[in-house]
Amino acid sequence: MRIENEVKLDFSDVLIRPKRSTLSSRREVNLERTYTFKHSEQTWTGVPIMAANMDGVGTFAMAEALAKHKMFTCLVKNYDYNDWSKGYPFRGNNLAISTGTGAADFDKLVDLCAHFIDIKFICIDIANGYSEHFADYVSKVRKEFPLHTIIAGNVVTGDMTQELILRGADIVKVGIGPGSVCTTRIQTGVGYPQLSAIIECADAAHGLGGHIIADGGCTCPGDVAKAFGAGADFVMLGGMFAGCDEGGGEIIHKSILLDELSNKTGEPYVDTVDYVKFYGMSSETAMEKHHGGIANYRSSEGRTVEIPYKGPVEKIVLDTLGGLRSTCTYVGASNLKQLSKCTTFVRVNNQFNRIFTK
């Protein structure tokens, strides 16, 4: 047993220090990036914000909506050939086929890539990216698909980031436990503060010519900006995009008693509020849906919640991109590429005034 005494940080532990800027308007900020990937040698240009491959988020409808803003979607793993045939909405370079690491997963991946030849991104996604089996699987997929850009994760340390890149990953997904519906840290005691994980993994990846995705922990546009400021090449969002029309979740109507209005009128005042179910992909809900239940050798590592219905994702997208542009103007970055170079984090005990928050 050993203890690391160096302080590790989450998004809530820091703010970005403002700096002199020559920018006069948010309109001047360019959020597009162009990346050429280490192994595939493919080039991608777009706004590097991704929808997570989660139920209610990584859907074809979400992909179509985000592609209008040149953003990216990792589609859910459970989509099969029939789903792709019915739902594949467009031809573009802003989609990834997601896969697990089983034999059946590999066979399905081969089949999908054979039929949908214009999809050039593969997302190999498991909760624990530290197993030798996972690294071997990344090598196997790289050998089978030498020209595809491979995303692999999740990990949170520089050593394993480099291992996955050396095994054939172009982009490493970073994050264990920070997600809004993830309970891995509660169930296992394992995790790593997300901001520090991004800083350390980005440094490790960039030294080898690789890239990283900051996956999880973003609760607002400011967190997205902090992730990019910390060195992330892409930022993946789950909870922030959940609850939107494009996620396809069932809308739940609930009647609630509004005490304040009831007291004013003297009669019960009831209003209807709409919610959407959202759950982690290692939750009991997800395992019941996709695997028939929780295997007797494991436990649920995700929660199921009802979040307010948000309507079209367009509003969330514009709010997020607007916040990110504003961050850039505060620190003098005329484009997203410059943001990490212009970022200085300051440690804080309090991020914002909570007096009017619930």
C-alpha cells in the first residue's frame, strides 16, 4: 500500500484566471479543430464536443442534430445492423461505431464496418481500461482496421494512456467515476479527480502524438471550457445532453403540488412537470435492458434518475458553444486550439454564489 500526497483536482476545485484580450466579440472565436490521428493518419475537422455512447444520448437523432454544428456522436453499443439500416441518417465523418470487447462484439463490429464503409471511427468502450484483455483487444481491432480511427477507454493515468496508444488507439477516453449517473467510486472506491486526470493523460498522449477525450464530470459549459483548458482534445457529454428530444427517452408526466402558490390562493395548486429517465450504462436498468439482469459476480455501478425534460438539444448546444466562446474571450484565445495555452487555473474553495440555487 502507498499514498500519493499530491493534491488532485476536479472541475469544481478551480476557476480560469482572466487575461488581457484583443478580442472584441465572441463572434471572433473559432471553435473548430483539425486533427490528424497517429495510427489511422485520417484527418478530422469539426467542433470537438461529443455525445456519449449512452442510452438516451448516443442516438442517430442526436448525431444528426449535432452534425449541424460539426459536433460528434459516439453511438450506443447496442445498435445492430437493423438499427443502423433504419436509423443511419446521413453520410458524414462525425459518427463512431461503439463496441465492447467480447467475441460477439468483434463479429458485429466487422459486419457493421463492412456494410457502412464511410464510418471511419470505432469507439472501444469498457468501464475499466486497465486490463490486459482490453489492451490486447485494442491491438486486435487495430490490426483488423488499420485505416480506422480508434477511440479506446476508459483510463485516468498517463501510463495506461500511453499503453493504449502504443497498442493502436488514436484517441484515449479519460474518466473513471466522474459521470452524473456513475457510482463506480461508491461501489469500488476507485477513481481519479477528472481535471487532474485530463491534465496528466493529455500530457502523456500528446508526447506520443495521440489524443484524448475528457469523458464525464461536466455539469455546465464552464466545465467544458475547463476540460479544454486542461488539454483535452475532445470533450464527451452525457448528462448535459440527456433529457432532450433527440435522446428518444420516454417523457414522464408528473403532477406536483406547488405550496407557494397554494398558500396564496388558499386552494391546492397542482402543476405538471415533465421528466425523462436517464441511467448509467453499468446501472441495473441498463443491464436489465441489454443483458437480462445483473450477473451474480458483479454489482450495479450506475444510478437511474429522472431528469427534467429539456426539449430539443439545440438550446443546450448553443448555450455550451456560447459559454466556450466566452471563455476564450476572457483569456485572449482567438480559437479553441489556443485555449489550453492561455489557461491558468486558480484553486478555489467556492465556484459561485449559491444563494438562489436549490
